[in-house]
Amino acid sequence: MVSKLYSNSGALYQMKLLAGNRGLNNLVEWVHIVEDEGVLSFLHGHELIFIAGYMCKNDEWLISFTKGLYKSNISAFVINIGPYIKSIPAEVIDFCNEMNLPLFTIPWKTRMVDMTRDFCARIMHNENVEASISTTIKDIIFKIGDLDTQIQQMERYGFTRESYFCFLNISLENKHPDNESINMENLKLYVEQIAKTSQRLFISFSYQYNLVVVLSEDKMNNVHKFVDKLMNLVGAENSEFSIYVGVSSIMQGFFNQDTNFNKAIDANEMAKNKNVRVNYYDELDIYKVLLAVSDKKTLYEFYYDVFGKLEQYDIENNTDLMGFLKSYIENNGSPQLVSEQQFIHRNTVNNQIKKIEKITGYNMLNLDEKVRCSVGFLIKDIL
């Protein structure tokens, strides 16, 4: 993050922030010295760029160069003030303020090569630490290795034995399958951007083509804020993909976090099945009882006992009696409400119910059998 590099090294290298302070939360993935506009197309984005201005002939060149950097999606811009660039034009400062592009200056005596080496080392160190934390938390979740040793490792990285954890399981819905890997990288950047501005500690890793985010958070309200920011950012920043998010409970300590992790997976699966973008496990109500059934075969057997004949009838006759029955159950068995919802006569509703009763052998006026159907539809949502 630009702000972290600046706060840790600004005084040492006499960096001065001239413009773009609203972009200090931009992420920095690497550092480059760039002097030629012709190489801007080779930048990947999220870089911190240094320039001494060897090719700068006038203010117009620097203005054009700055705008080119912005189009290349850099994170920040550092100008070495000296014989090539003696001062910064007001138009450059105004542009950086308008675009929230952090603009710094350093004196000529500050060696850019020292700064770039230092900053790159810091970035690599942070990446190594994050990778180590991710590996450790995965080992804890999947019960690999000695738990006490892993807890000590987490403590060295700022966590405590009493830390709280909440898991987010995020799956991509790609509009173009060929862009899946690129979209996942962009999603990681969105998560990191939000997390590093609002969370003291967070972890992320990939699991079965999904992104798992672990927040060290003890208040669900803050988790909601994180998820809302992520959904807004994904929606505003791209048109290539959308996401489904499953959110676990908040659990304290390192024991039984595997159970909490699985709650996020279950919530994510339900989000996709019900086409709901965000699903919080704690809000699943009766679904939590069904999700707690470890033997999924039992749920499948119950479901097909209830609806097997009706589903087979729909397949063979190209009908949708399953959908009709779902509407009937959701409307508390009221022919009037069903007729209003589906714009059909009440007699048609009654005839359809009689047909369903004949196929299934159920009496839809019997409370127990309506409950069986209701539970069957709940099971369908999680299978």
C-alpha cells in the first residue's frame, strides 16, 4: 500500500506528498524506474513509478507522461527533483489531485536505485509473510501438523490465542470463461484493497477455485461492512464477473475453526443454489439444521422419497407440477393466493392439487404431509 511505504520510508528518503492524498490506499505490487513514454504499455498496473526526467524537454512532456501513467493504472508517481525536472507544473498537480493519483517528490541527492531496492524488498517480505500466514491457517483448518506449533506461528504474526475469525468463501461467476484467472487476480486485488484499509489482520487463499478470506473480526457488523464494500467495488469496477459470497459465523480461538470454515462453504453453496449474492450462515434459520446432517445421502433419500414420482412425471410430460406445488406450499396452501399469483382460476388450482395428490399419494390438507413437502424443498436448496 502506498501509505505504508510512505510512512515507513518518507522521512528517510525525504519524500514529500504533493498531490493525490486520496489515493494513498492504492496497492503497490512492484516498483519501476521509467523514463520513456514508449514503455508505459508494458506496465501491468499497481506499480509505483520513479522518474528523474532524463527525457523531459518541457512541461507539456511531463503532463503527457503523467496522464499516460494514470492510463496504465499505476498506484503512485515519484519525481526526482533536479537538473532535468526542477519543479512540478500546476497542471500535473491538479491532474493528480483530480484522479487521486499520489504524487511525491524526492531531492536529487536521494538515490532512486536505493529506494527501489528498499521498496521491492519490503513488498517481497510482505508477500512472504502473507504466504506463510495463509499456509499456517490452512494447516489449522485442515488439521495438518501440530496445532500448538501453528498457534505459536500465528502469534508471531500478530494474532493471539483469543483471536476471532470469520470466513468468507467467494466464488466467481465469469462472463467469459477464458478470463477466469485474470478475474480471480482482480478479485484478490479488490479484497486486499478493502482489507488493508479497514482490517488490522486478514488472510486470503484459494480453495477449490474459490477465494477464501479470513477476517480477524469480533463484530458481525464490521463483517457486513466489509462484504458491502466488496460487493459495491466489484459491481462498480468491472463488468467481467460477479461473485457469490458465503459468510461463516464468528468464532474465537483456533480450535474447531474447520467447522467454521465449512459454514462459509455451505453458505456459499446455498447462495449459488438460491441465486442470492451474499449468504450469512447465521441467518440460515432451519437450513442450519439440514446443513448439519453429515450424511448427505440421507437428505437425497428423503428428497426423492418426497418428490421422486412428481419429478419423474414432470420430465415425462413436460409439465411443472414441482413449481406449482412449491408455490402452493409457499402460499400456505391457499388456493386463492396461488390463483392470484399465477393468474389462474381457483378451480384450476384445485385441479392441479388433485393431480399432484394422485401422483404422490399425499393429502395436501394434511399438515404432516405439507411439512414433508416444505422440508423437501428446503433440502433441494442445499443439494
